[in-house]
Amino acid sequence: MGSVCQILSHKRFRNRLLGLFLSLFIAHSSIGQITLRIVLDSDQVTYRVYMVSAVSYTGNRAKISTAQITVSVPHGTGPNQFVPNAVTSPIPGMRWVVTGRVDAPRENPDRDYLFFNFTNNNTPVVQFDIVAGQEYQLFEFKRTGNCTGSAQLLDNATDEFRTPNSLGLNVGNSLSILGAQGNVYKTNAEAPPTLSISRSASSVCGGEMLRLKAVPSAPASAVTSYTYQWFADDQPIGPVTPSPDFIYLAPTRSSAATVRLRVKLFIKGPTTCAGQFVATTQSITVKPAPLATLHYSGLPCAILPVVVNADPVPGATYQWIREPAEVLGASGTSLTVTGSGSYAVRVTLNGCEAVSKAQTILGQTQNERVTVQIPTVGQVLGGTPIRLQPIVSNAGSFSWSPDDGLSSTTIANPIATPAETTTYTLTAWSWSGCPASDTVTVRIIPPLYIPNTFTPNHDGQNDTWVIQNTQHHSPSTVRIYNRWGLLVFQSENYDQAWTGEINGAEAEPGVYLYTIKTPFVQYEGRLMLLR
């Protein structure tokens, strides 16, 4: 709980500086000029932090406006927790404050991080000339708690807990000098010792494994322990581990290349406050793995036999594989496939080999080939079911999509009753797994809209009896009868609406009967004429 509160207190303090400090840290990170160094006094409890600049600053330009320095220490609890106190500075007026700590973060659970901050808001302002190459002690502090390892300055570029991190904290070192208009922190002063590497071979094929072993100049003793981390061309290839042994998987390359292998050794020293970092580098030759590429221009479902080819590689040998076994006697650059399976080719050159990506071929004879053809469907009145009748051969299973309005999606001839125009796709599968498909569109036409009354009183509203959507039901014949069954209006292709007149005279108000004959259905009903 205490660590959490310290983190929150640290964040609240630093958020007050975020506007200036973080923007300078990001925008001017390329102007680094300051090297930091931490030194443990002979009393084994006092630590001093120094800086040296590569550039001189004088007068107001030398003012350090804000600074943050992060020190990582061995993780500990209870009496083994590293606690800083008595923070002082030999520079008059300079006051450094421990603003918080993070214990054992996820990125580096073996270390705790202490945050020291300085804000130049004193009166008078803290200011001193900075001479290039001259070292200045910024502050010192004392440790309480047992010493279980070395304290070191965080490196903004390489530390596992560098910004950004899992806690969203800005843990980087920074010093903002007015004359530089931003963060001038560059690096930390360190002096690595030596280490050697033993390996199982001087060269390796791309894609093969190489056994590596880190050999320190002195073995670990009863009071020291070693941990290791491996890198290839400056990229980590494994976690920190107590084992000096490592198996390296060489990258696949198209040409010979030299790979720079590096191992870091972290030493918990023979004294409680001592610690060392050791690194060494060796180069190995990675021979090119031959290019194994299989070419096949046909479809996965093929009419057998078919031919697959491999890219020719001068001096290489070939072995074709029908997974999981080799094809006996198949050692050329091409293979005639006579049966279904997954095929690959293994290419060997100068002791290095590569296997191509497998190509699956589902074979079938011409007589076994699955085919699908769906006849076109005419227009369908909405709500009218229609059976789809595809012509299919050699199919073992079926799949229709979408399923909207279908009685089934897994039979050959389902009944379709879509609510709107829909394009259906049928995929039929042969017994060997080869598909074929076709589509059909069921076009839905809207129903007629037949009003049941109209008022031909010449007021401009509802003066005619208009049947809507007839253009989708052509040809349509409309007939209207009076109450005695006499025909009073007729339109063979419904090219005009009834105006409520009979032979040029206004029809009497009342009920009339109508019939509408379309290509799809015949309608009958009553019509009320009002005046």
C-alpha cells in the first residue's frame, strides 16, 4: 500500500511539471549533452550523482530549470528495502526531492526505481556556470536498509522500465537547461568488463540451431550469482536467465551473412553493494538456405494428372514430399501428381536445406467433376414461394447463402420466399471436397396498391381512381362495373385512371365493383365513389 501511495504522490508532483517538462523531453531529445555518473562512497551508504556537459553554458543560459534523475536499485522488502534519505546538494540553493518510487515493476521485477526531482523555483534562482568537460556533483543521499546490490542510473534508451511503461509513468532522466531549450541528458558513464562465448560451430545454415554458452572469466562464487541475456544484431533473442547456455535459431537468408551475437552477464558481486555488467560479442557466418519454392498454376481441385514445379537452384538436389512421407524416386525439379494430397519439395545445397510451403491438391477425374447450374427465375410477387431448381452433378453436399427466406440451406432444391429481391449462391461439394457454385437472383415485385374510395369532385384531391405499382404487373386489365353488373370502365393495359365518368357524364355516387387481371394474380373488390 505504501508503494502505491508513493507512486500516486510521485505522479501528482510530476503532473504539475508535465506541460513544460514532457514537451521539452520529447521535442529536444536529440540535443543530449549531459553524461551522468553515480558513485558509492567508501562508507557504503552514501551515493553521489555527478554530471558532465559536452557544451559550456554561462550566465542565465546555464540555468537548470527542471531535472529528474531516476536511480534503479535491487528490489527488496522489509530490512532489505533500499530507502534514500538525507538528500543534499553541494550547489548552494539546489534542493532535490525524492518524489516517489516504483517497486518491482512488471518490466523489471528484480529492481526498484527511485525518482529524484529538482525544480528551480527558489529565490534567488539557483544558477552557476557550466564548463564543458568539468564534472559537477548535483546531489547526494544516504541509504537505509541492507545493501543487496548496486544502485545505478536508469538509461532512457535501454532500461526495461523506460518510458512508455505499464504504469504510464515518465521515468526517464532529464535536465532542462535554458541555453539548450530542452532536455540535454545524453547517457550514463559505465565501464563494462569482458566475457567470452563458446559455440558449437563457426557457421550455421539459415533456419538451423546453434548451441551457445557464455563463459565468464571467473566462475560464480558462494556469494555471487550470474544471470545472462542474449542478443543478435543488437536485438534481444531471449529473456534474462541464470543459465549460460542458449540455443540460437539462425535466420533464413538468401545470401551468406555475418550475424553479431552478444551476451550480457549481470553479476551480483561478492560484496553486498557491488555489482558488475559484462558483455562480449562474436560474429558467426550464416550460410544461405536454398530457396525452396513450389509452383502450381492450377486450382486446388484439379483434374488429374497435374504437374508441380520447383524453382531450379544451381548445384542443389531435390526430394519431393507427399506429406508426411517422401515420394520414392521423385528427385527432379518437377513432379507429376496422380493422387490427392499435400505436396512439398525439399531443396539441399552446400549442406543446407529448405522445405517449400505445401500445396494441397484435391484430385478428381473429369467424370467426377462437380458442376452447378441454376436456371434464371422470373419476377415473383412478394410472399409467393418458389422452388429453386439447380442442375447439379457429382455433388455430395450443398450450402446455400444467404439463408433469408429459404426452407433449407443444405438441400439442392429449397423453397425460397424472400421478403425482398435476393441473390442466392449455391456451393456444391464433391465427395473429394472440391466445390463448384452458381448464383440466382429472385426478383421480388411490389404488390398493387388499390384504393377503395375516391372523390371526383374536381377539387384537385383524390379526383381519380389510381392503381399504383401497375408498371411491375404489366400487362394488366382493369374493369369496373356498376351495382347492376354493367361495365362502366375498361383499360386493357391500364394506360389511364378512371375519372369517375361514364360516357363523358359524371357517374352516380355509390359502390362499384372492379376486377384487375395481372400476369400473377386476379384481384376483385368494391370501390366507393363519393362526391
